[in-house]
Amino acid sequence: MSAVTRVGDTVRRAAQPWSAQVQRLLARLREAGIVEVPQPLGFDEQGREVLSFIPGAVAHVLTPELRGDDVLASAARLLRRIHDATAGVASDWRGGWQAPVREPVEVICHGDFAPYNCVFAQSRLVGVIDFDHAHAGSRAWDLAYALYRFAPVMHPTNPESFGSVAEQARRVRLFCDEYGLQDREALVGIMQARIASMADFLIRGAAAGDERMQANIDEGHLQIYLCDAGYLSEHLPIFQAALA
């Protein structure tokens, strides 16, 4: 939603009030050995945020070659590593983010962990970008959005949807298995709240005069979220059984 420019092996983007905190987060992740995230390189002479460029292509949708269990598993394990690397600082890093804190605070959430923010090379997950929605929150809150996008838990009319409800439920379980999530009892309810929060985000943004949010609504995204929320509610027992 903002101008991004590539300069050599770097990416330059307009700095935001939360950019310094994102740079701090990326530095911690890189120090923890997570090379799949951009290297933070500070700010240039124009005041733009500078990040290292990760070669590859983002997946606006999960194309057939990216729907294998190996991609799903690698995404789950990468999200777990990001969470584990931030568990020790989450309570102290509650402020400075664009997105609000989500209790209980356990980790720093990516906030938008989805195929369109993941970088792939030869059908392998090699990176994750765009930490602008990072914030202090719970593991389950971040997992809920990742499951929505990667399983995916979507109505068949959603252009990003694929697979039967049974297959989607199986992928939800596999993602949680690979992440190593033990406490799953409340996860489906959190998924419902997470989808609802996206609809609310668009509604509140448009009401405040944000033209980008209104454009998203005009393009049909709000209706998609509402339809997906209804789909999850309709098939709630199937997803709950998959996580039992």
C-alpha cells in the first residue's frame, strides 16, 4: 500500500512511525539465525527504510505447485521459529507498532503471515517479508491468519480457495502439527475472530476516510471476508474435529 523501490540488492520504502520497531524486530530475527527475513539496513539519505532484497517471487495465490504438504510444513516451521525468537522480548516490546497489542502477549506476531508475503524459489519457501503489521500478541492469533490463508479456510467462491472442506481441515491439522501447537481447543474460535477483525479493519478504515480501505471494499474484499466467516461457522464441527 506504499511505494517500494528496488535499488541493487536493497529495497527502499517510505518510513512509517513503526519502521524503527520493525527494523529492531528484523535485527533480532536475523541474530537468531532466521535468514528468511530481510536484513534491516537502517534508513537512507531520503529517510526511506532500507531492507535487503530476497530473490524469488511472492505467491498472490497458492498455485498448484505450491499446494504440497512440504510448502505448508515449511511455512508452519518458519512461523514457529519467528515466534520462538521473539518470546523473550514480547512483553517489553508492546509499543511502537502499527497494529494494536493482542492479549495475551506471548510473542511478536508477524500480523500478515500469508502466501502473498512469502517468497518462493523453485516451489520452495525461501523468505517472508512485510512486517508492517507486526505486533505483540498470542501465537494463536498469528496462527489463525496463517491457517486462513494457507489451509485455506475459505468459501469455494473465494478466488484463493481450493480443496474440499475435509482437505482444508486436514491442512489445518498438519500446519498445527508442524508448528508444534499443543493447546488447540480455542483455535477455531480465534480463527473466527481473526476473519471478523479483517472485515472490521476495512469498515473502520473506510469510515475514517482511508481511500485504500474503501477501494478494498469496492473491490469486494469485505464481502469475501464475510462469506469466509460464514463458511467457517457452517463447517465448524469439521475443523474442530480436525484439531481435537
